[in-house]
Amino acid sequence: MPAPQGTKSAQLMPAGTEGNRGSSVAPLERSAPCNIDAEEGLLGCCLLDGGQEVMASCLEAKVKPDYFFKPAHQEIYEALCSLYEKGTPADEIILSEELQGMGKLEEIGGYQAIVRLTNRIETTAHSRHWLDIVQEKCIYRRLIKVSTESIDLCYQGGLRSEELLENVEQSIFRISEERVSETAARIKQSMDSAVNLVQKLLQGKGEISGVSTGFIDLDRMTFGLHPQEMVVLAARPSMGKTSLALNMAEAVTLPPKNSSQEPIATLFFSLEMSAEQLAFRLLCSSARVSMQKIKDGFAGKEDMKKLAQCANVIKEAPLWVDESGHLTILELRAKARRMSSKVKNLGLVVVDYLQLISGTDNRTPREQQISEISRGIKAMAKELKVPVLVLSQLNRESEREKRRPRLSDLRESGSIEQDADVVMLLSRRKESEDEEAPGESRTGSIVDLIIAKQRNGPVGDIPLTFIPELTRFENHSRSAR
């Protein structure tokens, strides 16, 4: 079978061939294992993604230029690695400039060869599949090389069988070692970090060790939002998920003047509301001016003064809003990674909300897509070392059965409750439970924030006061007033 264009041939001894030492045996001509289409697809994904998410996956899988069979693809991947190390987003023009600087642009076929890669694909959804194919073919080629060399040594002689087996075993082990990422570390480093955390908690004497949410009772129970944690806030529609998340973002980026906490940069992914709507809600809530009064056109001079003052303060807040309506988990992680590299003190990421994120492959069942998204958000929290507050919908079971929500009500997938470090559920109180003590003024309705899961702390209920006209949650406990 003739070798296809762009491939090399590997010389293998026919199976079962026997002969004397040093005898000449006719080689068997076969084409080397490769998949040029998969290589082009993977490189096209790297370019389509801007050289961020897909490149990160390639480097995590220890993909090197020689994983690609075609020499031109090796040069292109090497240039992409160079751009990634510099933190430069890659596209056709930037990549061609990088190759031009390396003196390799004409060698790979010029600018048209790069454009051809991006024209082959429309989405990065299959990048992982193509990466697996490229890895597999490379392993086959390396095994063929090791096997061929071993066959030659067997025919040539000169080595004892023990030495030959040792050499073959080492060669096979090196192939396996490069395939598996090294993630294990001695417990010593983790133990030192744990001891430092214990000392910090003892010195703080109950002070929060994470990012303050602005809600005293919540901070007491969770000690704040901690890096690498996935925190889920779930509720039925119109329960105030976005309002509560926005109140937390406000507390993080605009801490009270009497607080020792410094403003912390926050990235807010708003897949449901526009950035303008979110800013309008934040402005009215922070200024404590009724949104309805403004919509009706009855805001007074004092209200306008409050709005103007708050607007000037919010403008300086380290809060970024991404209003992209259609995002896959890969795109969301890539955007968060770029923001993390751009803003040095990124301390919180908010996603509103999980079920609006698209899966990478729409052909798979939605439950599997949600599982992939949930795992991706948890991986993002660990990678960026920041807490990720992700909003989620609950199914209708709690409403139908007229009961309080629980973990099993998380919509579309059970993997959300497995991946999450903290799960909080919003629940309205029944009328019989929502009665204030005599002499207290009623300024809003009471909503229970149920801590249904917490890996490193207790669970329980936290009452919050919700002020509808301001779409704002506030502390409810006496000590917080």
C-alpha cells in the first residue's frame, strides 16, 4: 500500500520472521500512523480560540511540536506556544508575524496556509477529540520507533537479554511518562499551608478568612468566600438570585468606609441581563432610591443627588461586567483567564446563571452538558485561585409540593451539588412564619438563605431582609443592624 502524500514510511519486520544473527530481512513498508485532518482541526481551534483555552489544554496534556506529524504543523504549533508564553492572543495575522520573525512563514506555506486552518472549522467544540487523536497517533509512531529499534538490536545481538529488556522497558516508560501530567505533590507543602491557615484563624479569633459577602450572619457561618471554591446560589425564578449576587459584588468592590477590607476586583458574567440593566439596578440599590419612582418619573432632587453621588463612586469600583448572551464553558473560562492576567487582584467571579451557558457539543443530552459546565466552573475556580459564585435554577418540585427547596431540586443535573463546595438556596417564608416581634417596624419581607451544603463548615438557615422597591437584600439579625 503506497504511503499517502505528506507521510513517511516506517520499516517493520514481518511478524513471525526468523533468521540468523545479522541476516538481511526484507522490511515491510507501511505508512506511519497520522491524521492530518485532526492536526489541522486542533491548530484551527487554537487560532479560533485566540490561543488561550485550547492551548492551555494542549500544554496541560504535555503536547510538544513533534506530536504533529506534518513538519509545517510542528512549526505552527511551536509559534503558538511562543505566543502563549508571551501572553499574546493568537490570530492569523499575529501568528504569521511570529512565523515571519522565526523565518518559517514561507516554509509552512505562507499566510494562506494559516487561513486554511481557520477556514476548516467553525467551532472549538471538538478540540478535545482532535487532541486525543493527535496524541494517540504520536504514541503509535513512538512505539513503532522503539519497537523497530528493539527488533534491530535483537537481530544484531551484542547485548545480553537483561540489558535489552531494561532498555526497552525504559523507552516504553518514557513514552508513558510524557503522556501523563505530573500533578501529585508531597503532603509537606500542603501541610505547611494548612498550618499557616490554622495560625491565621487563631490570630483572627473568629474573623473571616475569605472574601466578605457583606452579610454578617453568612460570613460568620462560611468565614467568607474562599479561593478555589465553587459557591452555588440557587432559587426559583424571581426570587432575587441576581439581586443577592449583585449585593455581594457591591460589598466586595465597594466595602464600607469603616471596613478594613480593600476593594477586590470582580468579574460578573451576566448572560441574562444587559450590562446597562445591571448597572441601573446596582445604582438604585446602592443609592437606596426606588426603581419604580424613577421609571414613573417622580424622583425628587434629593434622590437625584444620591444617584449622582453613587454613580461617581461606582464608576471607580473594580467591577467588570461581561454581557455576552451565548457563551460555552470554554469561552467563559478563556475570558476569565484573560481578565485574571489583565487584573492582578481578581478576587471574585460571578456567573449569572449556569443553565444559560451552552455546552460544547449540543448533540449530547442536556444533563451531560450541565455536568461538563459544572466541572468546568469548578476547574476555573481552582485554576484562577478565586471563589466563583454561580447562580442556578431550581426545578418546580418545591413549588408543587409547597415545601422548602433542597439539594435534590437543583435543575438538570446532580453533578452541580457534587462539584460545589457551598450550596445556598433562597426560600420565601410562609405568612405564618413571617411575623415580626411587637414594636419592630416592617421594612421588607424576610427570606431564608439556606446553607444546604458546605464542605468545610456547618449548614443552616440565615434570615435576610429583602426590600422589593430597591431589589436589595440586607442583614436581618439584631446584631447586624
